[in-house]
Amino acid sequence: MILDLQEHLSGYGQLEKAFIIQDRETRRSKGYGFAIFSEQKDADRVIKELDGSVFNGRRMVVRRREPRVVNESAERAEQQSNIEESAVESNESTEEVEATQKEQSSNQ
């Protein structure tokens, strides 16, 4: 399944990494994954063209990864960390795109 996802996304630009999140015990897909592209424009294209499309029989929700925030102080610490990291990182164009697969409307 991961190879299918990598192949599916590779036509949209330089794909650095793609992976599907699995249950640790059963090794079954949890229904979502992540993809990292070298260029922001490629990530933007994937979001625009694949959001709402069907992949392996399931409708995809494709969006930018949003950081999780536990509380306000954690959010402030993360923002400060992001500022510091952006000053150090040389590859600022790397974008993470979350590709969440949702079951088709027949299950609603």
C-alpha cells in the first residue's frame, strides 16, 4: 500500500518521503499518512489536485499538516522553536502534506 501511495504522489514533483500510519499491534492502516515534498509548489499542487479524489477506493482529504497543540504554553513554546529552527534551516521549502483518507460517503 505504501508503494502505491509513493507511486501515486511521485508524479506531482520531487517526493522526499511518504508513509502511512499503522496500528502498532495489528500493523493495519489507521487510514491516514503523510507525504513530504521538496518544493512548496509541488505540495500546493497535490493539495489542489488530489483533495477529494479517490485512492484505493477511499476518498482522500489532502491538506497541510497542522501542528498539534496541547495547551497555550505548549503553543507558545512551539512557535518560539519554529522561529529558531527557521533561522537555522537551509531547506525552508520542504512542506509536509497530510493525506487523510476518509471512507466514501456510503458509510455516512
